[in-house]
Amino acid sequence: MNIAVFCGSSSPKSEKYTTAARQLGQLIALGGHTLLYGGSNLGLMGTVSSASLEGGGHVVGVIPSFFSEEVILSQPVSELVRVASMAERKEYLIAHSDAFIALPGGIGTLDEVFEVLVANQLGRCSKPMGLLNTQGFFNPQMEMLRHMESEGLYNLTDARYLIIDDQPEGLLQMLTSFVPLPIDGPVARRLRTDA
């Protein structure tokens, strides 16, 4: 599988996030999967990609060309893909990945997670979005989704591609055994041209 990993380029305060990122990178390599990620050697991005490379994995870095050459070339990767913008990077990752995993990160990570969820909601793809919920990091986001639903602004049926686990092994196993669901969520049904 091609697995895109979204995560922060900052170094977290908790070593548990770094440990989980390292374990995930190793497991992706061990499983013979290809890791696609944002192309940086900083923070958790550098941790997961380095661990995958050290494990003999194939790593594809996708990085916008407006970053400096020093940044672009700072992380050893198996393959480097240059794109024009952050939006194009997300489009590339969604198009070329079979599944997605988000590690703890900042607003860029959340942006990527919701981009995938929206693509699934609109019926533009049918690929699982996994959250590695180390130390309950994503609990507030899940509570926000439940709040949106309680206010009539979101239907959690559209989150059926969202998979959550607090252990890298369990999450990766669920993603690799995931069977794509029919594109028939409430929003996709409303937007279908064949309806």
C-alpha cells in the first residue's frame, strides 16, 4: 500500500509522540508499504520518514517548490516530488495514496485530515483516514465532530472512513484490512449527478 502520513514538523514536548512516530515508520517499512509524506526532516515528519528509511522502506517526500533548496534537499528520501503549492501537495497525496495516517501535529496536520474527510464525504475518494491517537491527542477533534452533529451541522455517517487507534500496530492493521465502502453518505447522495 501507499500510505500517506500527516504530522507536525515541530518537535513535540512528549517523547511518547516521537516514539509512536518512530514505531509507525518502522512498521510501514516492515510491512513493505510505501510511505508518502510532506518531505521535511523536521519534527515528527523527520522521525517517521527516517525510521521508515532505516527499516529499508521506500519513502516519497512531496514538498512545495517555494521552500528553499536547503529545506527541500535536507531529508534523505527514496523519491522526491516537487509540487507548486501546499494545496497541490494535498492533491498529490490524496491521489497517490491508498490510506492516510495522522500523527499529532498542528493546524497543517488538521487541514490535511479534514481535506481527506471532505474528499470522502463528497464521494471524490473512498480511502480510510487513520488517526494515531497517542495520549488521546485527537479526542478534542472527535468531540468537536460530535458537537457538530448535535447541532445538526454534520452527520457522523460521513466519518465512516475515519479509523482511530492509540497504537501504531493496531491502526496499521485496520487500515491495511479496510474494505472500501460504497460512496453513499448523505452528502455524496445529495450531490450525485445520477440520482
